[in-house]
Amino acid sequence: MATIVMVDLGDSILGGGHIFSADEALAMLERVERLHRAGLRPSASTPLEPVISLFDPNRLRDHGANGLAADVERGWAAFRDFAAPTLANAVIEIVERPGVLVDALGSRPSTFCHGDIAAVNMAWADDDLVLVDWGQAFVGPPALEVARFLPSGLVRSELDPDSFLAEYRALSGDRFDAEALALSLLATLVWYGWRKALDVVETADPTHRAREAAALSWWCDVADRGIGILARTA
């Protein structure tokens, strides 16, 4: 017999416009780390390949999302114009054929992950973090969960990605997997680089545009290590 308990979270969901303070972002990270340490293993979860290739234009068209597929293609074209050719070619090749990256991530120590730790899926209940919408839950390296939070979760936050990742490393302790983190940062660029490139070229405000360009440069820099890891294992 199963028991389902439902709680009305009402207006406590943080929402897409939420800006995380440094303290709140680190509190969230600590509670997500508890989930990763819990050792849960669901009977079913999302395979890693669709997690990584969610925004592959061909995949989107197969699911009838032609409008979004056109936006994604436009974004990857902008990414090609922004990034160094070698990096752009490597990233877009993984977008189209993610198997090597999927296999590399699957070889790292894994745990149960929520799959979409965004503010739209979070609420605070006193001191507890409540996560909703588990439709993208997967079993994989916990670093992938953490990396996927960065593109949207730290937008306008006072906490920068390097500081956030340093805190993640400290929280992980002897469980920290540097190779998994490098691969996960690459996977996140493969997942969302098209959107970041559009933010650079389609943002009207020059200050905002410069901030987005600096953010995408950071992503290109950190993706290089993951590409190097894949090259060694090919």
C-alpha cells in the first residue's frame, strides 16, 4: 500500500524571477547535498541521454516542438559566432551525438538527483527545502545537478559561479569528483549554451549584454577541461 501526502505550497514557491542571496544559495546547496548523500535509488528515472540532449533541435522536431527547435538552431548559430571554432565545433558535435559524454558521465559515481533544481521548483518550509516537479529526476553524478543550477540559478545573484562551486567542493568533502564536475559543466553548456548565446546577441541593454557575454565566456572556458577529458577517453 502506498500513501501520498500532498501539501499546498501556495505562494511559497520561489518562482522564476527569484534572486538567490549568497546565504540562500548555499543553504539550498547544502540541502541538495543531503539528497545526494541519502543513497536513494528509484525504480525508474530519466536516462542521462535525454537529460543532456533535451535541446537537440532534431529531438525537438521529433516531438513536434518546431518553434523551439528553430530558436535552438538560431542560438547554436550565434554560439558558433561567439566561441572559438574548435570549441564551438566540439560542443555542437556533442549536441548532435551526445553518446561519448553520456558514457563518460555514466562511468562516474552516481546518485539520485532531482534533475531541475530551479527556483520555479523550490519552496522553503521553515528550514526545509521542498522540491517539486520530479519529472526530470535522474541517476547520475551529483555534480551534474549542481552544474545545471548555475545558468539560471545564479542570475543576478551576489554569488558568482566560482564561489558557488568552491562551496560545493567543500560540502562534498572526500566525495568530490573533479572529473565529474568538469564533464558536468561541459554537459550544461551542451544543454543550455544556445540560450546563453541568444542572451548575448538579442539583449538590447548594453550592460546586460556585456554581463551575458562575460558569463558565456566563463562557460566556454570551463567546458575546455571536459572536452579534454573526452579526448583522452576516445
